[in-house]
Amino acid sequence: MNLGFSEKLLFNTIHIIAVDESDNSVTGTAFLFEYEINGGVMPCLVTNKHVVEGTVKGTLFFHTQKDGEPDYKNHHQVVFHEFEHGWIGHPDLEIDLCIMPIAGIIREAYEMGVDLLLIYMDETSILSSENLDVLDAVDDIVMVGYPNGLWDDVHNLPLIRRGTTATHPNIDYQNKKEFLIDAACFPGSSGSPVIYYKPGGTIRLKHDDRPRQGNHMALMGILYAGPMFDAEGEIVIQKIPTRKVGYASTAIPLNLGFVIKASRLLEFKPEIEKLLLAPNE
């Protein structure tokens, strides 16, 4: 499949549309991530816990391909009841991340004759703590997702937004494994991957004096919250809403986003290993 450097980003995210217990429509972003486990791989979706908490029904919109190329005319919808229960929460209850293993979804699609287009990030995609030294306090990022539920629903494609880091990504903001970005963060962006993006640029890796030229892209983190002005004019930190209703009238975003560092995705591995061992216990 001949996809351009940035074009691959279009097929890494999955749109989430769900319904909560009060029959409110919920929208969010998930992305494809592959774990290395016991010599094999486990494909998963990643999003924020607050996207799926309290949902009773959810739909995932997968990309498809035909003859080795993206099939823009079709997509594959997977509907879940008790949607919340299909996700595994981060082992630290304070961390707003969850994953969904999707090997079963892939297998069922194959049995139905549906050829899914799955572009994964994986453990090698994460910008390592060593290579964070390539970043300055201000560097370019892109964020992929479905802000305000906007998407190209005809072709099942997300929106890609550009911004910059707002705090140094090599420093844990407030002693948490987080950093801030300067980008507009709206409902539906929850769970969006935040990606270091330098097309046709030059970087220098730690302990390496040779400049490396070319296209550079790596997973930096996952958007989950942002500072807002509330009705009283106070600045409060809110998780990025999953619904548009009442959002603009009660809070004004500061166009900043809080991002959980991608290294926290590796903390799911013990949970995945437990899951794999469970049938044999």
C-alpha cells in the first residue's frame, strides 16, 4: 500500500460514537496501538477512560481497503452493547487511559469478508525518554481526531490539526507524566494521539553527533484535558468533554491541552499478560 508520510495518520484513528445512561450522544477518538507480548503482538485501541465511562452502547468506525488501497467508499461499523465493559482501564486509577483488545473484531471482520485497513502505532513509535532530547521547549505537533464530532463521514476520515508544545515535553509537568500543547482542543478530541511531526527536517539524537535528515514522526502522548474559564471567570482543569451540549455556554477553552505521555501505554503490558493467562487459570 502506497501511503504518504502523513497520510498514514488518517488510518490510525477510529471514531467513537456512543450513548450514555442518560441517552446523551458521546463522541471521542481512539487510535490503533500494537503491543509486543510473549513473542507475539496484541492489537488494541487506546482512548481516555472518561470517553467510555457510563456508556451503554457504542459504535466503532473502522477503515477498510480494497485491492491493497484504501476503500474510501466503505467502512466497517462495530456496535457494542455495554460498551464501557469492553475496555481495560489503566492500572493506576488516576490515569485517564484505557485500551480495548481487538483481535476478535479483526477475526470476525475477516470471516465476514471485510478487509480492514489497520495502521498501527507500536512500542517503537513512542518517542523514548532518551530521544526526547531532540525536542526543544517549543516544537511542532499534530493531533488527529474528531473535534466537535467533525469528520468526513462519507470517507470515514478524521481531521488533522497542528500546534506546538506549550511546556517542555522532556519535563514532567507538575511532576506528572504529562505535558501541555498549544492547540485548540474541543469535544470529540478526547483520546487523540499527539504526534511529534517534522517532515523533511533534521534532528540530532542524544549521544549522536550525526544529524539525521528525513521525515520524523513519533507518538508523544494522548490528549485528555484542558484548562477552561468557567462561568465565574476562574481557570479550571476539565477533561475534554465528549458532548457538545452546553459546552460553549458554560466554559471557554484556553486552546491548551493536557497530554498524558505515551510511555504510560507500556504500563498496560502486565494487565494484558494477565488477560492472556486468564483462560488457563
